[in-house]
Amino acid sequence: IDDWLLDQRVLVKRSPGMEDCSRHWSMEMLVEHNITVGKGIRNTLRKLLARSIPKSDTNVVNAKPLGGQGPEIRKELQRFLIRFDNEFDGAVFRKDHFTQHPWFGKMNAVQWLRLAALNNLVHRVHGERIYEGMLHTNICE
């Protein structure tokens, strides 16, 4: 997607796992959301790997994107993904330390890592729908 299209909001059909309030996002907002959620999960995993029981500081409201970052969001995503991968490459995630998620309750590190993957999958489909909506409305042509 060209830089000038990143902030174009597209109303998409809701898919499983997607909140209704995220149906009218731009690609920029979607990427910002994934970075925000990923950072929150990364911080929780750090604490669980250190064998501390973190106080749940997960706040779903904090994951709502603001937009306005423009093309810089691409670089921020790349930096985040590299750091996440480097930090947890080879990590052994324990299943005996837990913290609370506001929706899903008590979760261990393995479950938090799976949640990160699930969030990315849900929003991968979301991003595809945004792009398809752009094509359908001739925004990309």
C-alpha cells in the first residue's frame, strides 16, 4: 500500500475475533494496534520469564489506535518485530506462572504467546479486508 493510502479508513465486514469498533480502521491504525498489543504482551512475557508474577496492567482501551503516525509506522513495526524475535528466540516459556488478562482470565506465558499469534492472525484477515475494500472503492487504482 502506498504511503498516502495508509490513513484511508475502510469499513469492513466483521470477522471472528474482531471487535465491532475496529471495523472502520485504516491500515495505519491496524498496524499501530498490533504494535501496541505486541508491546503489552512482550512486557508481560518478560515478567513471566523472570519468574515474577506481574500485576495485570493489560488495558484493552490502551490498544485502541490513535492514527497520525504516517509512513513511520512501517519502520516502527519492523523495529518491534525484530526486537520481539531477538528477545524471545530460544526462550523457554513456563506454564506455572500466571497473570490476568481482562477478557480471558488467568494466563501463563505460553498462553500469552499464543494470544499474540492469534491477535496477529485476526488482524491479518482484517488487513486483507481493508485492502480489498480499497480496491473495491478504487482507492488503490
